Amino acid sequence: MAARQGAVPKEETDPPTASLTEVRGQRPQAEALGLDRLIHERLRLGIVSALAVNGSLTFRDLKELLGATDGNLSAHARRLEDAGYVACDKSFEGRLPKTEYTLTELGRGELQNYLDHMEAIIQATRNA
């Protein structure tokens, strides 16, 4: 995959090198801070966080926990699944379909990186 023109290499935005004054440019804030944009979106962050805490959850459990619609949850879960952050297991309980999600090792590692990065940003902001 080719790097986008003007994109900042990840090494240059690792915490705590990106100061708040450096991120007031034209790029979206998550990208400017070097955050994983896949996880940074509110509903996807909720999905990976809930799976990190609970181990696995059904589609219905996630829907109720996050207050999402079927279509919205399905689309965001698919993005995480396509990236390898979440695994999806489809089965049946009797005649009813059951979809269960778990966080993969890759997803767990990327969530930890995201949280570490956010902590560094918070720390840098408090010390500014």
C-alpha cells in the first residue's frame, strides 16, 4: 500500500513527540496526532473496548451496550473484522442465528497502542 502524499510516518508522531501546537494544521485531528483512525471512531472504540473487557460478546449484547442500530454496528464491526482487529463467529442456537465477536491479538495490541498514545497526549497536555 503506497503512502499518501503528505502523510506523516508513524515514527514521527509516536508519543509524546506531537505537541498540540503542531496539530493545528489542515489534517483531521486524529490523523495529525498519529492515532489509529480505525479505532479512534467512537463506535469502533466502544466495540474493541467492550471486547477487551468482556472477552467475547454477541451482536445483540454489543448493540444493547453501545446503543447502536443494526446497520451501524454491522458496518463498524465489519471494518474492524476486515482489519483483523476483531474475529466474528456465526452459528445458530436452534433456528436463531448467533453472531459472536472476540478481540484478536492484533486488535488487543492495537488497542493498547492507542491507549498508550492517548495517555501520552493527555500527559503532554497537562504538562503544557
